[in-house]
Amino acid sequence: MKQAAALLRGAALLATSVAAQAHEGHHQPGAAHWHATDVFGFVALALLVAAAAWWIGRK
């Protein structure tokens, strides 16, 4: 159980992206936008959190 929790924590850390922040859009001032890879990081993190919650909550 501890090994699985450690694996999930490590995977969650790898899935988060410090660089996933909106930035000014392609020489258009004030047009901040996100890229698909930014959103993918947040979706992957949400899936890992849901899997961890399911794993811990099962009997």
C-alpha cells in the first residue's frame, strides 16, 4: 500500500507542469491563451488524484 501511494505521489509530481501558465498570444498584446499541452497536464493531474482517491477509498 505504501509503495502504491509513493508511486502515485511521484506520478502526480511528474504530471504537474510548472510552465503551464497562460502567456501573451503570438505577438497579440493582452491575448493570453493556453495550449493543449498545458491543459493535458491539468487533466492528467486530475485523473491521478481521482485514481488515488479511488485506490485509498476501496476496501
